[in-house]
Amino acid sequence: MANIEGPTPTPGPFSALLDFRYVGIDGAEAVVEADPGPEHCNGGGIIHGGFLSALLDTTTGWAVHAQLPDGVAAPHVSLSIQYIRSAVPGTTLVCRGRATAVGRRIASADAEITQGGRLVARAVASHAVIGAPPR
């Protein structure tokens, strides 16, 4: 995995609020980490699914945007998540996302979150490519 060099994503206020760290990008794969705390838990004491969803959303978005020219947007139109096991506070979450196909109108990506080397959640995403130059 390459460290971030050249143009880097600008974490929006939401990613900054959740303390997501953009670790690196290598080709079509992006890595984002987070250190969840007790404030990210649901009433049962495990990490809230919305926090995990936001991490998957952020990572798939970065993987897709890294494959597009500057100025081309690619908002999510679909994000399907499978929660595999509970995540706990106090241990780093690592999310690896891959752009699997990027076309002029649609892009596809997937991502997985691990914690301590164990799979926590995975997602498949679709993005609308907006503003791509005609071929």
C-alpha cells in the first residue's frame, strides 16, 4: 500500500467528526482506519452499525474517486452492507475498499472492515459518475 502522495482526499466534516484516517491508496484500493471509542457504541456496548456504514461509504467512495479525473463526482446510489460480527471500542478498525469497475456513468466498489484481523463487515457499492468527459 502506497502512502498518500500527490492529490489526497479532503475529509469532509463528517469524516473528520468520526476521526477517519486516510491511510493510503494503491491503484484501485484505498485504506481508511478509525479508532472507535465508547461514544461510537450503541446501547449494547458494541460499535454502532451506522459508524461501520460510514466507514464503508467513505472507503468505497475514495477508491472510486481515485480512479476518476479531477472534478468528476461519483456519489453513492447504492450501498449494501453485511454485518458479520460485532466490533468493539478501543481497537482500530481497518477498512480496505476497491474500485471494481469504473465507467463513464456507473462505478462499482466493494470494501471490508477488519478489527484485529477478523472480518467485521463488508459492502458492495454503486456510484453515479457525474461530469465525466465524453469519450
